[in-house]
Amino acid sequence: MNCLVVDDEEMSRMLVKNFVEQTNSLNLIGVCSSGTEAMEVLNKADVDILFLDVEMPDMSGYDLIKTLVHPPEIVLITAKADHAVEAFNYNVADYLVKPISYARFLQAISKIKDNLRGLGRTKESPNDLYVRSDSKIVRIGFEDIYYIEALADYIMIFTQKNKHIVHSTMKGFQNRLPSNKFARVHRSYIVNKDKIETIENLFVVMNKKYIPIGASYKEEFMKQLNLL
């Protein structure tokens, strides 16, 4: 599950960051020191669990929650236990009081997993996604995507018949793709592994397109292939 840590206290940020990195089922995608910084990440990335400090100077944890239309699972963090009653009015998954132990952290993760199982929301890749392209919201099936190309602050999604230009970063978009089907092969390209026809020298060939394989991505990409 993808995790975002938000806390204005550096020691607290680093502690929760270390806890996330120690836990195999969790993937750290960001560490923020303010609510406004967190909003930018939440607008771009696929976040499953938000570890959120209550008391921050520019925007409180509660203020940030109020901005979220489809909030992830939220674990509130605070130095004051008397926030607990108010915290659960925001339908948070759990509430951790500083200083946090790793054992208590794992209890919160276990509770979230139980909640997701009960709601049938265990982390599984969907079959499609919706993007804003040319003033429309377009449904794109993952099986229809050949590759994604970066273009400054935009990305271009190529299917067999169409091209969709979307305002997004490559990293943010990659987080929304099933990792078992898509691979980053270059700083400017993500490919659908099911659509690869051949790999020639340092190029992936698909649908008459030669896509370069970057030197820093080659080793990881080759590991993902069922290569004899």
C-alpha cells in the first residue's frame, strides 16, 4: 500500500518514514512537512494510507482532511491524546499519540488491512482509469495502452488508435498503473509489457514504434521480463 507521511516536526516525520520502510506491505511515496505540500502530492499520486499530523501551522490535519473528496485511509498523529474523540468524527482509521512505537504502528496497519478486507477493497489493480483529455473525461482500459510518453508537465497516452494528452507527471501516473503490466524503460517512457513485440539492442519495439531503453532503467526492466 502506498503511504504518505505529513508532519511539521522533522523527528516525527523521520520516525514514521522509518516505520513505513521497515514494513514489507508498505511503500513510501512521499514525506511532507506541511498540509499544502501534501495536497500537491495527493493530487498527483495514488495514496492508500495517509499518516497525518493534527497540529501543523499552515493547515491542520483536520483542515487537510476536509479538502479530500475521496480520502485514503487516514492515521492521525498527535502529541495530545485529548484529540481522540474529535479525530474519529473524521472517520479516520486510527489515532496514534506521540511518541509512537513500532508495535503500535503495526496495530494501525493491521486495523486498516482488516477494514479493507471487510469492505472488499483489498489492494488490487483495476482494469481501467479515467483521464481528463481535450476537455473530456475519457475511460482508458489498461489493456488498450501501448506506451506513455512524457512531455514537459504533460504525458501522452498512446493506444492503438488514439493519443490522449493529460496533465500529469510520469511518476504520478505510474503510481496509478498496475506494476505487473507496466514498466518504466526510460525517463520519458513507460511501456505495457503485454504489447512488446521485440527488444532490439536498446529499444523496445511495439506497434511500429521504437522506444529507447535508458541505461539507468535497463537492469530493472530486464528483471521484470520472463526471459529464458
